Amino acid sequence: MTLRIDNLGKHYGEAAVFEHVTLEVASGEFVAIVGESGVGKSTLLNCMAGLDSWDAGSVMHDGTDIGKLDDTARALWRRANVGFVFQAFHVLPHLDVAQNVALPLMLMGRNDPVRVERMLDVVGLAGLGARLPQQLSGGQLQRVAIARALVHRPALLLADEPTGNLDPTTASRVMDVLFAQTREHGASLVLVTHSVAAAARADRVLHLRVDGIYANARIEV
């Protein structure tokens, strides 16, 4: 399933967040997007997920024009196809760790506690499923968010600084997990990052500027 962005533009009033963004991410491909703070990298990810609106251009996934879907259809598309690792975690404080990870499966009517436990083990949280979010560190909460994003094996995986709160060893392990999702399950992975180590794992590194997105000859983050 291919993600195709064509001439995408986003403005706040007269100010351009970004313009003329065109890229394609194939199934099983890992693309890293870098750029200066405030240039719109997180906003671009939100547009890819249909969480934010845009003023020009289109976002297509596997032939579906996301911009033409109403709110309900867009939510259903996202539920079935997208795994999003948010920079701010967005875990639910009243649910335990296992319940937070299981949310995408529950919303799809699939109960798979074995899969949930497997994902917790993969991200290094085995045995912590019964804990509440307030009992975890920031790095552990980030791994909960990653396990939740991967548990339903999404075709499109979007990650906003997923290793920013992790120590180098755990960050490397998390990147292994994300990389495996592309190679073993054919997901398209788009990663926004300032991490040289994370960007170095990508098939392509693209640099976002206000006037478009460009291939990098070198990793400059």
C-alpha cells in the first residue's frame, strides 16, 4: 500500500507552514524526515494521518483520497490502516498498560491478549501490563505508545520523535522494532526525527523546508 503526497500545502493565515510537498512512500519502505524546529514536520505527519487539514494538494493511501473522506470515514480509515507514535504519548491514565496497548484491537473488535503481551515483550515492557501509566517513566510511556501503534500491524506507520525520551540502548531496540514492521509486514514507515542514529536506519532521508521537501545527500540533523 503506497502513500502518495502531491503538492501539499498548509497555511496559518497568510503564513505558510509548508508548500509544494511531494513524496511517495512504498510498502516496506522507511523514510525519515528531518528539518529545523518549527518547519512543520509534525504538522506534515498529522496531515498524512488525516488528523489535520491542508490548503492545497492531496494525500492518497492505497488509492484512497484522504482529503475527500468525511470525519467518520477518515476515522475508520485511520483505525484500520494507521499506527501513530505521538511525541506526547497520549496514553489514557485510567487504563492499565495492557489496556492502552490493546486499544486499536478493541476498536476493531479484535481481542488478542497474546498479541498484546507479545508487543509488550518486544518493546521491553514484559510483566508491566497491569501497571497504570502514572507508575511508569517517560521512556516506558514512549514504549507503551509504540507498542500500541504496532499491535494491529498497520499498513502505514507514522512516528514523531519516537526515540526522543529513550536511552541509546532502548532507542536502538525500538528502532529495530519499527524497522521490522516495514521489512516483515510491509508497512510504510515515515519517521520525523532529530536523531542521527534513527535517520541513519532509513532507506531515504528527506529534508523539509517551508518551500518543499528535498532528498538529502547527507544526513544533516
